Amino acid sequence: MSTTPPLDPLGHLADDLAQVRAQGLYRPLHVMSSANRTRVTVDGREAITLASNNYLGLNTHPRLIEASLDALRRFGAGSGAVRTISGTMALHEELETELARFKHVEAALTFQSGFTCNTGVIPVVAGEPDLIVSDAFNHASIIDGMRLSKAPRVIYRHKDVAHLRELLATARREGRADGQAYRAILVVTDGVFSMDGDIAPLPGIVAAAEEQGAAVFVDDAHASGVLGRNGRGSVDHFDLHGRVAIQVGTLSKAMGVLGGYVAGSRTLREMLVQRARPFLFSTSHPPAVAAACIAAIHVLEDEPELIERLWANTRRFKAELARMGFDTGVSETPITPVMVGDSAAAIRFADRLLDEGVWATSVVFPTVALDGARLRTIVTAAHSDEELDTCLDAFSRVGRELGLIAG
Ligand SMILES: Cc1ncc(COP(=O)(O)O)c(C=O)c1O
């Protein structure tokens, strides 16, 4: 029996959108007509931004700009193909050699973004015969990578090493549903958690994994260029070299450009080249991107004062917010959430700050829990003392006006 097709087969999109709006969760895009420096023009207004992941201000560093211009002139705007066909340029390989050297590992492989790196790597390193044990607050790209992997997975409470240990012991003792032992167990964690700015307890995680013969995978998207010597990441920060099998990093945040990379063994790299789907089926970085990323590594090595400045600014900003009475959650890094709770209140807070010339993004459900709405701020190495003062004044004024702090 034939049925009459609906007149608007995608009509549910409009309904879904109306629901998002009704819940007060609609997120407009703010449009910049300037570079993403500390002072930006956003939606036609001048503001100091606390909304970027540009930790070290490298996106406009002269050495990165020069390197990309040079590559653009010499090698063109695009790479022309996926890596495995004809899209591997000497610059891509040079970047990977430099990353491996920088991270003190055998080999590295780059992806178009940190997101595609996670969705590409996880399904290659874990599958149906394996188990993934994952922190409850891991990034969406890890979650998608795990889903694509088809590996069974269990979640440990956020940063709870005792819980992780328990789950690992159970997994070893009981094995898979069919009674067989797992082929491999992979413990997966963010190095720095992107919404709260807290650091994974990597020494405990590594010890727990070693006890049960599991491998560790750390996603250092927010630790790259921020933690460890010259920004080498959380493994370096905790001096765990050689004990973390897979380190993912991003080139899109502190490195100031775009991309993701995985650092580990030569075998890991070779297998990813054969099987990682975003590597096999999506065009490689434009040469200018690869060249700028190489320059970014060299800047990290040559200008350690940028990371010192990032941390000095961070300490000052956090201390002042706390002194005013704001709740900055559990952050230990430059990601400083300013907790609000209610989504509509967080959106209002961000709107009022923008009126006052300060851009801080509100983060609401579903990125965080329904009652966990917040502003997410990141000060960078590039912010001047005066710019931080201006931001802090605005937080104080608007916070009091909205009843978020006493005064
Ligand atoms: C933990 C984590 N992993 C991966 C990513 C994705 O990185 P990229 O922006 O390079 O795709 C992010 C960025 O939001 C992140 O916070």
C-alpha cells in the first residue's frame, strides 16, 4: 500500500530549531572582521577577546606569517590531493619529523584537524576485540572516535584513578562477553579538559594502566604549547616519556594554525597511513599551513618567554576573578571558566560583557550539563596588563549588575 509522501520531508529541522530557541540554547555565530588578536572587531564592535584558543598569539606571529607566505608563493594554495594519492609534500613530512623530534617520540602523523585526528586514530588502534576505558569528560572528538571504532567501552568517573583501576581490574578478570580476554585495553583521556581547564592525573592513569597491561592515549589539544617544557604537553609536564603509547595534539590552538597530530611509534604511524580514514579520504593541509606549523614549533623552542607570559597572565586573571567572588571551578590552566549555572544567565552575562567591550563565550548545554552553564575565558600571552585590567573591570561591573557577585 502506498502512502502519501510528506510535503516537507525535512520539516523536523525547523521544529528542532524552534525547540533549541525555545530552550534558550540557540547559539548565534559571532563574526569577526579583524584578525583574531587580543583586540578584535566582532559583529561590528571593538572588543578585547577572551574567547580564543590562541594561547600564545602565534596566529599572527611574524615568523608563521612569513613561513606561510613563502610556502604559498612556492607551492601554491592547495596540496591537490589526499596524502595517499599525490597530496604528500616535503613540507608535510618535514612537519612530522619536526613534531616527532619535538615530542621525543619515534614518529608523528598529521591530520587536517585535532577532531579528525581522534576520529581517525581511535578506530585504527581499537576495534571489536579490544576495550576502551574513557574519562567521563573526554572531548566530543574522542567520543566520536570511540563510536566509529566499534570497540566496547566503559567510562570512568572524571579523573577518578581508583575507579579506573577498578574498571581495568574487572576487564582483565572477566574479559569479553564471550569469555575471551580483550586483545588490547586502551585508556583514553584528555590531557587538559577543554571546558573546565583541569589537568588529567596522568601519573596515576599511567600507573593503573601499566598494572593491567593497558595502553594510554592522551589528547593534548589544550596542553600542546601550554604544558611541559616549551609546550611539549602533559607527558613532558609529568615526565612520563616512553610510558604513553599515543599522544594526540592539535596545531589549531596554541600553535596558532590548523591541524591535529599523533605522536608515537613508527608502527603506529605506518598503520595509520594505511588505515586512518580521514588521512586516506580527505585532502591534506595546504602547504602554507604545514609551513606555518613548522615555524610554530621553532617559535616554541626559541621563545619560551611566550609560555611564561601566558602563565603569568593566567595566574593574575584567575586570582583577580576569585578576589571579586567569581567561581572559576576547578581550572588549573589558562582555560578559566566563570561558573554561572543557568544557561540564559550565562548568555546574558556574555552579551552584557560584549556591550562593555569584552568578548567571552558562554558555554551552555549540550556542551556542558544543563546546570553547568558558564563563560569560558582564555587569556593569552599576547594580552597586555592594561587589556587584562579592562577585562577585569568589565567582569566586576557586569557581575555585580547581574547579581553574580556581591557588591
Ligand atoms: C580535547 C580536544 N581534542 C580535540 C579538539 C579538536 O581540535 P581541533 O580544533 O584541532 O579540531 C579539541 C578542540 O576543541 C579539544 O578540546
